[in-house]
Amino acid sequence: MLRHLLPSTVRPPFARYSHAVEVSAGARLLLTSGQLGIAPDDAIPEGAEAQADLCFRTIAACLAEAGMGPGDIVRINAYVTDSAHMAGYMAARDRFIADPPPASTLMIVSGFTRPEFKVEVEVLAAKAD
């Protein structure tokens, strides 16, 4: 249903992601909103890695609600507020994603709605009916 593409004619990925993922016709799609590193009790950890872990826990709950899991993720879009947060984000991402990995984009942004947030993550997932 998902075909991960790593063309031999292009440079291999810089990290653990696929250059592209093809979704077969007839698949159900799930698009999450951007998830921030905030716990159900409104606690916000200081570190980017802990915030990213919370982002992925929330995404896991959304996937489960749709009858999906990490292996159904087609694409991850992630945003961090400083290049210093990239390693923590990537460690959390790599613990969460399945093999083969999804397509992925990571951007450095100037900030979010509240200054304590360091990471935001959204995903696109697909699963055959």
C-alpha cells in the first residue's frame, strides 16, 4: 500500500527518512494538526527532546483513534525554533518512526504561539481500507 522510494540516481538521505512515499489508490488518509510538546495536564517540558516525545505521543493517540500506527505515516513535517533543538527532535523522531521511514521535512522557525514551545510536529498517514 505504501511504497518507499530511494532512487539510486540521487544522494542518499541525510538522516532516517525516505525521499518519497507512494500511496496506493483507495487508501484512507489521516492528516494531523501540528502537535506541540504539552502534556494532558498542561505541563511543558523544558527540553526539545522531551517536547518532541510528547508531540509523538499525541500523534500516536491520533493514529490509534483512526486504527493506524507509526508504520502508516507517509510524511512528517516538523518545526524547531533553533538548530540546537534538531538533535533532540531527531532522537525522539527516530524512536517513534517505523522502518522503512516516512518522507520528512524539518524546518527552523522563529517561534510558536508561546515562547516555551520548541518543537511542533504534524503527520500525514495512509492505510488501505
